[in-house]
Amino acid sequence: MKHEDYHSCNYGCQRPACVSRQRDELWSLVKPIYEAMRKLEPNNRWTFGYTMQVAAERLKNMSIPATCPPCNNHCRQGRDCPNK
């Protein structure tokens, strides 16, 4: 191995091996979300981009409110509120 084979890079690195690794890392992060959406909507033939957009919108709608409704103490724990 040459010294050029060892380096630390970031997502700006354009070396083919790094680009492939970055692609694989990104896919491993989004694949569970994509597969979950495909199970929720099995009859839709959505593109990958649209599937991820719908997933993001659904997650945004599930966000915890700023004030915890059961105890009104701003704990932001929602369903896991200890004061329920």
C-alpha cells in the first residue's frame, strides 16, 4: 500500500472509493425509512424522492408540541410524560 491509500476525508472528497463509501453510508441511513414507507403504502409506485418527502412530512406532523398537554410543564416528553 502507498501512503496515498491512507487519508481522512469528509463528504467533499471526490476519490472514487470515498464516493462509493459515502453513497453506501447514506443508503444504509435512509433504507429503513424507505422500506417502512413502502410497507405503509404498498400499492403506490412513488419515486424514491417522493417517498422520502412523504416520510419527512409525516414525521413533521408527529412532532411533539412545545408544551406537554398532560402537565403543561414544557417537558417536551409527550407520550412519555412522567406526570400522566
